[in-house]
Amino acid sequence: MAQQPVSVPITEKDGLPDKEFYSIAEDSKGFIWLAGNSGLTRYDGKNYTTFNHPEKRGLSVFELQVDAQDRVWCINISGQVYYFEDGKLHLFKDLQNDLNGSLPSMKIRDKHLVISSHSNTYIYNADSTATLIKTYKNDQAFIDPFVYKEQLLFPIKGEFLEASKQHKAAVQSLPDFFSTTVIHQKGESRSVSWQDRIVLLTQNQESFKSLYVSTSQGWQRINIPEELDNKRFIKIKTIDNQLWLVTSEGVYVCTIIDNELIIKNRFFEGTFITDVIKDRDDNFWFTTLQNGIQIIPNLHIHKIDLPNDLGTVTRTIATSSHQLIIGFNTGKLLEYDKQSNKTRNMISQSNRAVTVIVEDTFRNEYLVVHKLKSSRYKAKNLELADKELILTASKTIEFVDRDSVLSVSSNTAGLFHYPNYKKNTADVSSIFIEKRGYTCLFDPIKDIRYLGMVDELVAYRSNSDKTILKFNGENILTRTMSLANDGGIWVATFSGGLLHIKNDKVVQHISTNEGLISNVVQQVAVDGELLWVATKKGIQKIHPKKLVFQNLSKRDGVLSYDIHDIIVEENEIIFSSNEGIFTADKQKVFKKFRPLDVYFTGIKINKQDRDIADSYTMDVEESTMSISFNSAGYRGKSSGNYEYRMLGMDSDWINVPAGNDLIQYGNLPEGNYTFQLRATDAAVGSNPLKEIDFEVTKAFYKNPWFWMLLTAVLVLLIVFYYKRKLRFRESEKNKQLSQLQQDKEMINLKLENLRSQMNPHFVFNALNSIQDYIVRNHKTLASDYLGKFADLIRTYLEHSVKSRITLAEEMETLEMYLELEKLRFEDKLTYQVIFDNTAIADHISIPTMLVQPYVENSLKHGLLHKKNDRQLHIIFEYCKKEELLTCSITDNGVGRKKALQIKESNPFKKDSFAVKATEDRLKLLNFGKSKNIGVKIIDLIENGSASGTKVIVTIPHKITSHESNNN
């Protein structure tokens, strides 16, 4: 059997778009590019993305190249040349008619693109112009263009030309044999620069191969091992100063010594490999024709090839004679020689799983325990011994002396005595615990026995001196233990990380806070001052005093994290796992990791995906966030070191756990923050920062200023309310006083109107008329006149206590008044009081004593000074549409101007207060009303002379079914 580096297969299950690939390349950002059956695909360390072009014919692309501008070039079988830039695929040139379906070789260097087929070689400017510089006819051997001493070379007519200048390069011409072996036999050649020399590898259709190397004396032919016969060469590349031959049946790593091609290593024998590269993290990528991609993350982690029919490895131990004893879940045992890589089946006495393999140094034997049986094997030849030790179902065994073993099982733990290995003679000492145990350890120097039980870790210094070990007051739940080199022990816990215990006290605790990638520890092994630790997330080498951690993950080639044995040897570490056994070179296994710039791949705020931006604003109640990132490359996240911090919250950098690509924050308080992320490396320091700004705001109603403002507003509202209430009360009081004043004035005005209606002239004339009737013995007339006078006076007095009367009452009062005034004018007065709709006269109300003063004024100033033909017309009209009552008082008197002249000439003139009192009443009646009572006085003119006066009184009124007579 042999050891091969651990390889990781990448298939369609892992996101590959296909399983058939032809070429592979890496750009300066660390992205891996694949040319395959489905097109051009990019791997960013997490996802595989395939790019296409609308004019592309077919899917497959070949001949990947990356230029100095980081553009990725490829060509398809239809002759279309593409390059990838700014996130999309661009068509550079369509050579369908030139290539006629043949697949050329392609190489780019210093802005020059060389495309070479069996018939022609084309030189292009590799810029946006796609200018064809020159075309050459290929009448010599078809050789791939290649880079030699920073120059892009291609062969024409037996010479190598430099692409940048199209002149002969300072190298030797092609040897004459090429015309025989390549051209005439329809062969092909691969070329590469190696150690400042040119290597030419030719082959024809009959698989005849020849290898030549340029020297100062000419071309030297190199002998090819028979092992490479019947293998088709796909490519030849130089990696780490060695020749890598990519063939149809694997990859061969070679060097040339003298004139011999020496094979130093082989990978993937029997697999059709199409290309290989070594990326910036020393991962080796292999593209295959039918099996996707194979990655060898680490050339210094090897898997031991074991027969497939033995089952799953359960336990492994190393012997002092460079051998491994390997136990399986099938009960089978295997001896493996590390020097010869040979194996030998050992005799097994059980088909039950092997649970313990331990060395008995007292008898120079090995004890193997199955679930229901145990056996002993001689250390000299690993042959089965004669005697059998009755120890079954043990999980861990430690020899204390020749006849005593410390053992734990699924239901017991203790110290058991087997004098002379006599069957069924085990004696139980005072150390005996009846419960599940997991591990045990014996310290021969301090004579301490440690038992790791299901719920505690105990130490016995004698058969009765028992100490329960604790950490922070809690029992220690132990998975496994190892003796430390300072007299203490290292304890691997189920979920508490690593504990260093000395003198029954925990003197050091190593957890994820210090750099452990997981607190769930599977195994721990001591290597001098160092520890090798297997956790559920990877393997670490730890310097506990300096707290320096180096990590290995599955992307570094670790087969499994389910490690049940770690074997420390001088130059290597052996890990036994459920996926087999793998070894690691102690000095070379940890590769230098130089992460490129990280970039953000996603952000969620309040569990909602957001587009990636430079800054965000969020509410304090919705400020939970998660930020995902990536770094290109296969080991970008698993082996890289990353730090982050949130400025505004903390200034210290926080390490991102290995393999993690998500950083989460709970609700951030109000403020401005800057999230910073960077990749770090001990060798090159820190890379440039990536930043995102966050502004976290409070809802306005949660800010102190809002509550202060609200309090101030409430205080102002309260003050305003009470001030308004006081003003309202004051206003009501003033209104009441004003109303009282108005009522008082109204009463006074009513009295004045009443006084005007009962003026002395009117009363004197009325009494004279009554006296005249009496003198003349007209008793009946005197009595009748006296009665009317009394009725009018009574009516005035009744109306004086009312605010409003009906129109019918007003008309009746006017009739009574005018009838008495007619006597005063000695029957030289004609009057009429008219309303065109007497049916509603009882439903129309008007203010009391409103019309009579204007009637009196017409009589007193207009008609009194006219000798005869005195006429007075009082007409009421109601407009329902406008809800308006109109009263017109028309006389044919001397007019206002003449009346004023008469009044001025009278030395005993008196001011008329009836009309003024009425005007004052109108102001009071109109106060606060939307519709006012109006009075209009018109001077009547006939033939240029005054012919009377017309007074129009308009009273707003809406008729109701029942008009109240009293208010």
C-alpha cells in the first residue's frame, strides 16, 4: 500500500455547473476560473458562477489565460475569442472562417495575443481595437506558444519569434527532427520554460514520444520512462521548479537529471486530467474530463491507503518498530509498516468492534479489547499470545503495574487486579465506581489515577484518597486526557474547551475566547511544549504558554474531525479517524496563508436582505444585523485570519472564528457606527480595511427632547386652556353686562318711542277733539273717540313690554293711530295700510315700535305743512324666496328739505328724538346678526320740485308655523 496526499473531490453536488473541464487559471484577486463544457465559470471561495455571451455559439470554452490587467481570456471551438472584464464576458474576435473548426493554442503576454493553429499563427493587439498585427503560415511543427524569460515565443519556419517585436528570439532554432517526428507523422508538441531552458515534448498519433531540452551546446534528448508509454500528454507545466506532465491517466511530477526524466510523484493515476495549477495558497487544482475537479490542499497531509474490506477504523496505536496496529468496527486487526507501506492482517478472535489497543510494557505485549472479548499480542511479531485477559467493553485501559489495570467502561470504572493474567481472577480494589465512564489516565511519577466519569473527574492518590476535581465550582465533564510535561494533565472536555490541571487545580483554561476553534474537544496529545488538539471544527497545534494557534481544516486536507487517536512521532503526527488514517508533516503541514482583500457578500438588517451599500440608516428597534463576507480562494475562510470591530461601540479588534463568514450584532443603541473588517497574516500584517457606516436613530417619540417638547406643549396647552376659560368667563360676564346694558338701553329707547308716540301735541289734539264733541253735545262721538284714544294708549303700553309683535298687530295699531291723527288734520288726511297677503300676517313678527316713528315723522314733517290733499300710503310686502319683509311709507308732503327750512325758521324748534331713538334701537337689534334691518329714505321729485318722501324699511324674517308673540 502507498500514501497519497489527501484530495478533495468537487462535483456537481458542490455547485459545479458540469463535470467536464479543460483548463483552469487563477487571477490576482484569488478567483479560480474554469473552462469547461458549460462555459466560463468563476469560483469565489464560496460559489460557482458561469458567465455567457448572447452571441456565443455553443457552450464549451478552452485555453484559459489571465493577462496583466486581470482579464480572463478563453476561446471556443467555433473560433470566438472572449475576455472577461467588469463583471461580464466580451467578444474580442470571431475567427470562425480562419480556424475552420480547429481548436488552436492561445497565449497572451504584454498586450499581445498569439493564437496558433496547425495552419496559421495570428498576432493581435490585446486591446479594445483587436487589431491584427500579423498572420504567419505554419509550415513547420505545431508548437504551443509559451513564455520564456518574460518573452512570448512562438515557432515559425524553424525559428522562435518574439510576439512583441515579431523578430527572432535569442534562443536556439528548432531541431531538424521536428519535421520528421511532428509534421510528417501528424504529431503535436508541448513546450514550456523550465530552469531557464526550453523543454519540448512531442508525440504523434502512434503515441511515440520524445523529450528535448535546450542547452548551451544544443538540444539534448531526454529518456522517457516506460511508465509513460501509452499515455497521452495533454499539457506540460512548470510548478515549483518541477515538470508536471498532465496526461490522460494522471499527473506525473518529474525532474530531469542528466538525460533522464525522473518521476518523483504521481497523482490520480488512471484519471483523465486536463490541467493543473497551484494557487496562491499552495492548493493544487486538477481539472478532469469526466470527474469534475480534484483539489490537493496540502502535499504534506497523506492518507494511508488501506484495504476497503476491513470496515471503519476505530482505534490505532503505534509500536516501537515503525508499525501501526489498526482496529476496525468489524473486529479485524491490521498491521501497517510505515516504512514499506505494507500491511498484514492480524489474527482476530472476535467480529465485534475493537474498542481499546494498549501496550503492556511490563510483558512486552499489546492488549486488544473488543466489545465482548480481549486478546494479547506479542510485541515482537504481533502474534497471538497464549493467555487471555478478561476485560470486555472497556473504553480506555491504563496499566498501573504488572498485574493491575485502570479501566473504564459503559457502566463501571476502577482499578482491577489480574495476578499473573489468571483467567477469572480479577480483584476489585477500593477504587470502584458503578456508573458510566469515558476515559482514564495513570500518572506513574506522581502515582495518581484519574477517572473521567459521566458527571465528574476524580483523582486517586491511594486506594482511598479521592479528590473530585472542579473548575469554577462545577464538575468537569471529561472526554479524554493526556499527561503534561510539567507534572500536570491536559483535559479535553465535552463542551468546555481545554483544561490544564496541576495539583488538583485548573491552572489554565483554553477556549474559543483564546483562539480554540471549538470548545467541543475530541482528543488532545502533548508534543513537548506544544499540544495537538482535535475539535469538532478542525485540528489545531497550540503553544499554550504563548497562546499561538495554527489550524487545519477539511480544506487543508483533514479527512475528518471525528478523531479518536492522535499519535505524536518525531517528524509527523498520525490521526486516526472514522474516515481512515492520515498523517501530517509536523514542520511543513501549516502553509502560509496570505488572504487577499475581503469583500462583503450580503447584509441583513432586521432579518431582511438589503443591497450592499457603503452606509445604512436604521431605527434603533430594527438595528439587528448580520454581515456576511468572503475572501476568494479555496482556503479563504477556513484557514484565513480575520478581524472586525464596530467603531462607536468598541475599538478592539475581534477575531472571526475559523471557517465563519457571518458576523452578527444585536440591537445597536442610537448613534453613528463604522463596521470594519480586515484580513490579517502574521507574515505580511493586516490587509486594507473594508468598511460600512451605520446610523442608528431613535423614533422621535423616544428622544428626551421630544418628551421635553411634549411637556412644554402640554403646559402651554393647559395654560392656554385656563386662560381661554378665564377669557370665556370674562367674555360671558361682559356679554351679560353688555346684554343688561342693551336691555336697559332698549327699555329706554322703547320709553322714548312710547314718549314720542304719546307726544303732547297728539294728546292735546285728541283731548281737544273730545272736548269739542262734548261742547257740541255729541256725546256718542265723544265717547267713541275717547274709547279709541284709550285703546291706542293701552295698546302702546302693552307693546312696550314686548320685544316683537305680529305684523297684524302692527297694522292694527297703525290704523288706530292714523284714525286719531286724521281728526287732528281735520279730516284732511287720506291714508291706507296695505298687506297683499293678510293670511300670513299673524305668522310674521317684527320688532315693536319700529314702523310707527317713521309714520309719525311723515305726518309731523311732511304732511302737517301741506294745506290739503294729504296722502299717506303704508304698504307691507313679503318675499318668501329672500325671506324679507318690506314696509314702504310714502307721503306727498313738502319733502325733507322744505320741512327742514320750516323747522329752522321756527324759534321754538325742538329736536325730534323719535327717529334717533329708532336708529339707536336698530343698532342694538342688528348687533351680532348676519342679516340686518335696513332703512332707506327716498326724496320724491316731480317736475323738479319735491313731491314727498318715501321710507323703505326691510326686515329679515323667516316664516315658521307658529310665530311667538313673546320673547
